[in-house]
Amino acid sequence: MSKFFLRAAVAVVISVGASWASAQSSYPIKVGLMLPSSGTFANLGKDVMDGFKLYVTEQGGKLGGRPVEYIALDDESDPSKANENANKLVKRDKVDVLIGTIHSGVAATMAKVARETNTLMIVPNAGAGEITGSMCAPNVFRSSFSNWQPGYAAGLLAAKKHKTAVTISWKYAAGNESVKGFREGFEKGGGKVLTDLNLPFPGVEFQPLLAQLATIKPEAAYVFVAGAAQVKFVKDYAAAGLKTSIPLYGAFITEGTLAAQGDAAAGLLTTLHYADGLKNPKNDKFMAAYTKAYGAAPNVFGVQGYDAAQMYDVGLKAVKGDTKKKAEIYKAIEISKIDSPRGPLTFSKSHNPIQDFYVRVARGNQNVMTDTIVKGLVDPSPDCKL
Ligand code: BEZ
């Protein structure tokens, strides 16, 4: 081949490559949002979605320099539909990333689909231990917490004042793991959990459990129920006259629902990785932007959604939006340090957040931070072999 033809051929290859790259960068990233928009966790799903979309809007509607197309699906917090729903997003809609969900059982099934298909998944709430434990995978991350984390923090807090406690929870992964975390923290602080009372998810027949609690008379109680049901729980607890006799601790029990819970929630102590009005420059900006966009102050679920989008953006920017470079995307997220409204956010080897847990007291419509109960809490994840 003459020098002329060789140069011409190289020029064609370069220009085809360049136009492929520019075509690829104007082609939208497909974001699969598998969240509940019905049932007891509907509000939590909306808050996560709002947080995610706020971050994307702040980036001019782009992630990793590419426009974003959302494909949203109501998972109904129903584990029996999770496999079909996740497969619809991955195989039919060919999403680039799975974002979801709230319910631990649904998220665990999503994670199986994500693993089998090597699809990036970022969990913006569900705390199921196995997702970053025995089932951990290079392509699965969490922007939220493991169920053990907030429960453990609450146990440490309750043990500062009480020697005995009873736990109340929904009988599914999140409830079981949350009370396990509480028990561990409470026992570490010298306390003893007398018994675990539970009811099926998403039941709200709390009266028989509260009657048992009153009979057992522990020094304190810890509860894990969430979403719309937590409004009823807190009101039932106060109406049963237990609020003053058996101090109640929780993690999520007042999150996003204080207006509906009213006086029944006043003074309740909770432990989470976010608090209303947390003081740091990122949160100042986030609170202002979120409130402007949605007309309400953000809560922990909005933060987790916002950070899921930040995490994906970090991964995509590392490969200039080239979604085929999967391993590089995963590595970039794994080693990232996210400037989160909750404070700096990094990830453990199992891809679970390493984060501070705050003590919050319910005052009016706010869960106000009073202290940090544990700094840089890492989920031990002994079963994760990454
Ligand atoms: C869960 O199922 O993991 C969960 C649901 C709501 C709040 C916290 C955890």
C-alpha cells in the first residue's frame, strides 16, 4: 500500500472512531428506577427518586456527560414480583444501571439479577445484609446503610441510660437485621434485650404487641417499622400511655413523618446517618436546592437518592461516559469519596457506606442532631469475599 493510501486509511479509522465516540456521548444513559410508588413505602420511593433527579438536574440533565433517560417501575415492595420486574428493566429495556429499592427482600432479588447480568446496581435504601454480605459483587453498591448499622447505633445510645430493652419489628430481613444490630450495640453497652416481639410486614396491628410490652415492663423499647405504618405505631405507642413509662428508640421511626405524627413523636430519640439541618456546606446547598425543587425539606431517603446519582456520575466520568468499560466504572465508584449532604462518604470493601451515625431528637417537624453516637461505622460484612 502506498503511503498516501495508508494515511487515508488511518484518517478514516480515526474519524469513524471520533464520530462513534461523539454519537455515543449524545446517546442517553438509561437509568432503571425500580422503586415503590404504591403501598407503605410509596413516599420513601418518591423521596429517593426526587433526590436522584435533583442531582441530575444540577448537572444539566446529564450523567458522565451524557443525557439521561429514566425508565421507572413500581415494585410495590413485593418480593414475589421482584425477579420479573428487575428482568424487565435489564433484558427488555436494557438499562445501563439499576437503581433500587426500598424493601430489603425486593432489593436482594434485584441484586441477584444484577449479578447474573453484570449490570451496575446502586441500592438507594434497602439495608439487606446479604447484598453487601454473602451476595456482594463488584457491580453492586449501596448509597444508604446496612440494616445492622442504624440498629447498632441505637443500641449503643439506649445502653447509655437503660439496662433492659424489648424490640418490636416487622418479621422480614430489615426488621430481623435491625433488631440484631440493636441487640449487639445494647449488649456492648452492658444492656440485655429481654425479648423480640414481631408482626408480619406490612402489618399495623400493633396493639397486642404493645400490651405484651406493657406487661414485660423493660426499661426501654426499640422499634423497626417504616414508611406510612410508622405514623400509626408512634401514635398507638403514645395513646397506650407507654411513651413516658418505656422510652422508645428507633432509627427511621420519625423520618419524614413528623408532621403526621405530631405530639406523639415529640422528644423521640433516633439514630441515623442524616439529620435535619445538619451543618456542612454541602448540606446547606442540598437543603436549599431540594426545598426549592420540591417545596419540602429533604430527609435521609432524598439524600440516599442524591448520592446514588453522585456515585454513578463518578463512575461514568472516569470512563467519559463509555458504559462498556464496566470494570473501570466499578473501580471508580469503589474508591470514590462522595461529598454527601450527610458528610464525607466512602465505601467498605463490600461496597457499603462507611459513615457517622447521629443522635437526633424529634422537635416540631425536625429530627434535630444532638450528638454523634459512632463515627465512621463500617458494616463488618464477614461473608463478603471480594
Ligand atoms: C428495608 O426494607 O431495608 C428498609 C425499608 C424501609 C426503611 C429502612 C429499611
